[in-house]
Amino acid sequence: MLRPFRLFIFALTISAQGFGQVQMRALADLSRSFEQIAEEVGPAVVQIVARSPAADDQSGVALLKDQQSSGSGVIVDSAGYILTNAHVVGLARQVQVLVPVAGESRAAAKSVIKPAGKLVRAQVIGVDRETDIAVLKIAEKGLRALRFGDSEALRQGQLAFAFGSPYGLENSVTMGVVSSPARQIRPDQPMIYVQTDASINPGNSGGPLVDVNGNLIGINTFIVSSSGANAGVGFAAPSNIIRSVYEQIKKDGRVRRGQIGVQAQTITPELAQGLKLERNYGVIVGDVSAGSPAEAAGIEVKDILLTLNGKALENARQFGVNIYRRAGETVTIELIRGTEKMTKQVAVTERPRDVEQILSLVNEDNDLIPQFGVLALDLDAKTTPLLPPLRRLSGAVVAGVVASPSGRSDAFYAGDVIYSVNDSKVTSVAELREGLRAVKRGDPVAVQIERIGQLQFLVVEVQ
């Protein structure tokens, strides 16, 4: 009577061993697939070294020195176009890229330690600080480039791999999942992020987040952590957004964003209850700017926006993103006012450009004005269109502040236009330098500037 039972146990043992072998083969196949992803993606990941002017805190005075920082980037065009974060580039006067060695050299290398890459100079093509994306160009050709994936097709729980150079450790890879395919950091903010638990640390910024097919699904941008190191809560700019930014910067050197002059808000149950709305979801108009295209089209406060070009509107972020993409176009908006449904044709105008776009024009050592701790450019055909209407057509515009010599709140801001120093007229950066040449360190100077359409004087102590 025991023999059949022993045979059954033996059969189970054989089956378990067979199942174990299947598991081992499956794990080996999974491991090889991960290795292939790293082999495919690795050659397109670069390390970025930026040298930026910074305050010399140890000197006791507001002198400027070069400060080196590093981050990551990803090649998206074999002709040498690279994506990274704008904060990786910062105010850098010099940007270099460490390009991995060619595939043939990597394959020929027998050592586990891979051969060093090639350090080359990079040109900053453009910077978009709203999405924290910068586009670089290097002279190298025939590079390995990643394909853009579709970030709108991402699903929670999907595998994701983060590449980059955390703490300067070149071309590292970590694995995790998509924690959320669309995370909005602040309510009604147009920018959204892919949240992942793949390990991201300082130095990973600007590197690619890829899917299991090696497609670029995001640019690693920031983490949330009480210690400053990885805590499993990382965020990447989604590929569909960065692709649009990249294509616009590559074509025009900047990003065009549309507006119609409304403040759109997401309808919440609480808002619906307070305003006695018939629906507790969707998009409501909170404000209409005077003289705007929306006002001209007849849109009013408390209108509920139903569709944009036939696509149903679910929240204010969705509305904002779709308007941003249509500068220069006319859109069709379907809305409800009270109980009446109506359709409006609205022109989308280009939003005034961000003053910080001027930083994308800074790439020369002679832009630095150490006495003021600023980077300055001539007010000319390149910089004037990036500013609000000005009182004068010549001067020196502050592109960025790298130190605050006076330590006062009324020091310079990006976008300030300098017209005179101690009553000496300034029509260019060269004249600004000349006006400061005779000023001794520690002397106060009276600087006339225009800030947001208003003329004023600043008294700054020269360092």
C-alpha cells in the first residue's frame, strides 16, 4: 500500500526539479534581457560637466570663481543632439560632454572596466526652464541615439530603468517601476512628471528613464527626499513633453507657448457645491483677461469648458497643455453657460517669453561683470524680443545673477536693463565695463535700471 504513495512522492520530486529548472531558465532569460537593455541604452548616455561662475564664499568678499558641476544627458539624434536638464547646464559658460566610446571599441575591450570616453565641447542650443530641459549639440557624428517612447501609454507598475552618473559614477543603471504615469506636483500646474522608484541620486539629473524596449520615456529631473539621497520617490519629465520642447528648440531655439487669456480651474466636488454647479468634474473659467482672445470670443467667468477641438476636457492641466501647444492657431471650444451649450472660436496668441530665456544666449567669458556679480548682454536684436516693451533700445541687460555683491534685496534681477552708471550712459556691455573701470572696490555706484517697465536707481557697492 505504501508503494503507490512513494511513486507519487517521487513523481512530485521530479516535477519540482523540472519546475525549478524552468524557473532558472526564465530568470536567466530575464537577466539577459536586462543586460541587453543596458547594452543598447548605455552608449547613448553621456556625462555632462558644466563650469559656471559662482560666489567665492571663502574669500570674505564677493569675488567670482569657476565652479564645476556634473550631471547626465542622453543622445537623441546621431548628429550630436543631446537632452539634459536646464538646471544641469545652469549659467554655465563652458559645457563639456563625456561621450562613451564607440560600440566597436566597447566590444573589443576584454576588461570589466570599460575604456574611458571622449570629453568634447558642447554648444547650448536652447534652454526651457519651465520644463527644466536643455538641448546641447556636439560635433561628433554617428552616435548611438535613443528613440522617443510614448509617455501617455505608460501604465502604473510598468518596469522602468534609470540611467545616468549619480555622484559622478559614469553610466550607472537602476531598475524600478512606474509609480505613477502622470504626477502633478502642484494643483493646476501644466507640467506633469513620471514618478518612479528606480533609484535616482544627485548626478542622475538629465539622464534617461527608459522602458523595457529601451525607448526614452522621460528625463530624470528631481527626487523627493529628506536626506538628499534616493528615497524611492523620483520624477522624470515625460517623453511626450520633452520631445515637443526638443523639436521646438532645435527648430527655433526656443519654445512657443500659446494662451487665450483665461484662468482655467479644475472643478472639485467642493467647488461644485459652493457654486451650485450641475457637475462636480471638468473645467471652469475663473477669470478672463481684458482685451484677451477669450474676451473677444465671448468667453465669461463661470463658463464650464466641455471640449477643445472636439476632445473632452477633464481638468485644467489638460486644458493648459493643449492650449500651450497651439500658439498661432484658432481653436474650437465647446462650453456650457448656465443651461445653454455654445461653441466659440478662439485665437491662440503666443505667451510673452520668459526673461530667463536670455540665459540661453550666455556662452562667452566676456559676459561676466564681476563688480556686480552678474552676467550681462548687449540689448540688441537677439535680447530685445525676449523682454517686455522697453523705454530705450540700447543698454546692457542682466541675463543672470551669480552673486549679490551688496547682499541687499534690491540687487539685480534677470531682465534688469542697465542704462547708466554714476550718470555715465551705458549703451552696451563694453560701455558698462568702461564705466566701472575707474570705480574702486568698496565704492558705491548709482545704477539706473529699468525693471518691469519702471525706471529706478540702485546703489550698489562694487566688490
